Amino acid sequence: MILNFSPDINRKRGFAFFILIIGFFFLNTSIRGQLADKAKHIEVAELIKKEYNTKNYKNIYWMLDSVMKKRTTEEKLIDFYKTKLFDNYGEMDQLICTDFKTQFYLFTATFKTTQLDLVLACSPDGKIKSMGWIPHKEKEAEHIPLKNENYLSDNAKKTNWDLKVDSIVKNFMSNGSNCGLSIGIINGDEITYYNYGEVKRNSKQIADTNTVYEIGSISKTFTGILLGQALSDKKVNLIDDIRKYLPEDCKNLVYVGNPIKLMHLANHTSRIPRMPSDFESQPNYDMNNPYKNYSKKMVFNYLKKLALDTLPGVKNEYSNLGMALLGIILEKVYNKTYEELVSEFITKPCGMKSTKIVMSENENKYFATGYNANGEPTTHWDLGDLAPAGGIRSTSADMIRYIKANMQEASEKFKLAHSATFNTGSGTIALSWFVDINKKGNTQIWHNGGTAGFSSFCGYINGKKLGVVVLSNSGNRADYIGIGILKLLQ
């Protein structure tokens, strides 16, 4: 029997772990056939996470290749994911690629109470050739505590509001893997800031409103607003065929006569994959700073070979590459760099002096050190030509200015950026912003972000003067803090 459940007690943590091994005779056994690159493995791992969190375990079974399906049954796999994983550990907060071992990629999965490692091998078409869940092994040299009850905070805990915010933050900061957190809150005409933890582990230096964080995919909302600017300037139209702005050899970006339109890039319905399959072939590829050298030329070379799998504008699938392409197109439209566009149309008008893509040596002094989901220090990410998808760095003070400008719809570009362009069934997508109706019946406009060592959330209640920004120098997701504060505000 290749499907093996075997209990292993980790006494240090007090958790009972179960190991699932599918398709492994021995971990060093040769896997026949070509393996996919890292980008494809990350794509498959993210899909596993999605199906797991939505309890669609049978979809994971159908991701197995034909050999794997002969070695186990759908019922056994579903039983493992439900009873051994979900019933014990709940939802998976994060799944990050941490290593490569000869024939397998290693991912660390963070649950609410523990961490496990996923060992994964996939074929180039995304079929799972081998998959194993094993206990996570801490790196002994790091000495990262499981719990941290003595973190720093400037929250005075004097008012009822102080205490409510602190109650939301407590679980996040008590996790020893997490380092620091900065929060900005808009409540009517009042703005309040709270800071927790450290800008660098063991530095005893608490963050403040000038501490710089990577905001990750919140950068996409900047790109959406720049598209709103181009619409306002009548330089583009939402229904423009993107091939109008691309090299001639990208003429293949069409499906049965239906081209990708600018709108499709902004609402993630373009059918351009989340990441390019040749991602690791960039010059001097570094898994610790993975986007740095993936150039515009590589983007175009990838796109000219891409065959769309269905009609653009019909199915929503989040795409970093699609949003980066939108930024590249806007650069061409204005004949300016992306950073110049962000500065001219967003950061300067909003008074956001500390929001940058490329920072000076002096500005770097305010840059927090990032830590991954395991609490290990990470390299700051440089997204280069893919910056429109996630390359902006900012502070809590600047991001509050940004949220205020969006709330006030200070100019037409903001209003255009918030207008719905695609209905997902559970909400809508505007020009990169997510828009949904919450349980209070209020319209909530938001986005989140994450890099290897940072996580972020920003959102507001439309027409209510209620908003929040959460920035963390920890790779563990901090969305629930922002969402929880928005609920309190209402």
C-alpha cells in the first residue's frame, strides 16, 4: 500500500502529526519523466491550498497523474485531507516554497496551530507525480520561539477602542514567527496609529509611521488607478485590444477571434497565467529575490508563444503577469517609467513622500527587515520590470494618505478605478480593487499583498469615512487583522 498514514508525536510542540506519502517508495527514488520548473510547482501548490481551504478535496485527487491515481483512491485521499489535516489544523494560512531537494520542491504550510512541510513533484503540465506531508523541521540555528508574549507595543490600552484593536492583534503577535506590525485607522475625521513588535528581530526598535514595508500586491491598485488616469486622459479605452500596445509578434493573444482587452488585465480575466513558465530562466535567477531580472523582453518573448485556453473576460484567475503587463503598457502610453507615473499621478498629489519602488541609501535606513512564515529573515524583493504587480514600498502614514484619497475619490481616476468590471459571484472586481458587500450591507473596497517577508492589507467602507491599513514585516498573512478592524469600525 503506497498510501500510508503514520502518527509521529512531536513532543516539543505537543501536536500529533500524520504523514501522508503518495507515490514515494523512498524519498530518493528516481521519478520518471520531466519535472516542471519552480513556477509551475508554486502554481500547483497554490491550487492545492485553494482546494484544501474550500474543502474541495476531490479536486486535489484529480490533480494526480495517472500513475498516482492507480496507487490510491479518491476516498482515501479525501479522508486524509479532511480528518488528518483539516479537522486537526483548520485552514492553511500560507504555503511558501522553501527548498529544492534533487527531485522534489519543499513547501512550508502554515496553519493556525502548527506548520507542516509539503514535498511535491509535478510534471510540466501540472500533474502531481509525488506528494508528501511531513512534520516541519525548525532550523535549530534560528531559535525562533513558538510563542512570544512579551512583544513591544505603543498601544496604551487605555480606551475601549485600544483594547479591541489589541484583542485582534494579540494572536498574530503572540506567534513567535511574526516580527512587527503597523496599523493605521481612519474613523471619521480621526486617524489613529498602532505599532507592535520590532523593525528587526531582537533590535528592541518598535516600528512607527515612517517605517517602510513592502506592500506587495497592493501595488496592483496603484496600477489600476494609473489605468483610471489614462482613461480620464482619453489615452486608452477599457475595451482596447492589448495587441495595439505590444510588439507585432504578440498577435497570438486572441481566442477564437476574441482578443484580450485592457479591462481583462485589470480584473484578472485575461487568461494570462499567474506567472510565466520560463520564470526561472531569467539571468542570475535567485529564489530569494525571484522577480529581479525578469525583463520586459522576457515578458514579450513569453507572450508571443502563449496560447489562450478560453475566452478572455469570462473566467477570473489572479495574474501577477497580467497586472505587470498592464503597467508595461501604461509606460508605453505615457512614454514614462512606471515609477515616474506613480510619482506624478499618485504619490506627489497625495503627499506620499516615502512611497517608492527604488529607495535611496538614506531611505533604506527606515526599511524593516522582512521575515518569512517560519520567522527566518528574507531578502528584500526587487521586482524590476514586474513592479506594477507588487514592487512598491510604503509606510503606514503614506498608506493612510492613499486610502483617504481613494475614499474621497479625489479625482476622476480614483472613481474609475473603483468601478466594477467583473462579477465573481461573491463580489466584483474593479480596476484591480476588490469590491464586495459585507454583512452590514456596506460596500467594502480592499486589496491585500504579500512578499516573502511582508504582508499587507488596506480597505475602506465606501461613503462611511472608515478605513484601515495593516503592514507587517512577516510573511504570515495579516488580512484578518484589517478585516476585523473594519468590522469594529462599523
